[in-house]
Amino acid sequence: MLNKTYVNVYKHSRLLMRIFLWTGVAMFIAGISLFLIDYIFTDTDKPGAFTWNYLALAFQGLIAWAVGYKTLANEKYFVEWDDEQIRWWLPRRNNPETINIKDIQSVEIQNLQVVVGLKQEQKSFNLKFFFFPERKMIMEKFETIRQSLNS
């Protein structure tokens, strides 16, 4: 039986981020709608006092949507391991990477950098994206692998 551990890089509530995203959409639509209503139905050519507030509301809605979208898009980043493999996908990487534990020749842990020596190459990843409890758990896993290589 495989003992699987999965760690997300970014911790957030998916429900709250969806609410934040859709609130941003509603703010944007309300701001643009109120701006158009105020602009179309006023008799003067000068914008009213609230016209700029409506545009500010639309701009804040756009920012809220962008933050919610970016946060939900970052759900794909992870570190995962079981008894046979270690898989990770970290920010600033194009694709997830996989290492078979039996192919590991050496493990070096330097500050927040883990360097894994394989038969043909070296792979590394940075632990700076993780909070302390997750960082400690990942470092303990690699320390266990390093000790098993030395014995």
C-alpha cells in the first residue's frame, strides 16, 4: 500500500476565492452600468460627482477579479510523494517534475534549496514557497531519503 502525502504550495479557501472573484465581477458590472446610466441620462456634458466613483468601483472590481483568478490559478502548484516517487510543480516552472526514489543517488539540503542527484542529472527545488510546517515536513522526507542512502 502506498503512503501518499500531498502538500499544496499556496494555502487558501477555494470557496472564499470564488466569492471574491464573483464579487469583483459584480463590482465591475455595477460600476460600468452606473457610469453609463449616469452619463447617458444626465443633461449636462460635464461628468457628475458620482461618475468618477462609479469608474473607481469598476476598477476595484477588475482588481478583485484579477486577484481571485490568480489565486485560483495557483492551485496547481504542489509537492507530493509516496513510497516510490516524488512529484512537484512549483511556481516559475513550466511542467511538473517526477523523480523515482530508487533513482536518487544523493540528496543535499542547503538552507531552503534541496538538490537531488540522479544517475544522469541533478534536480533541485526551492522551499521558499512553503510555510514552516510544510517546509519542515518536506525537509524531513528528503532527510529520510538521505539517511537511507547512507545506510
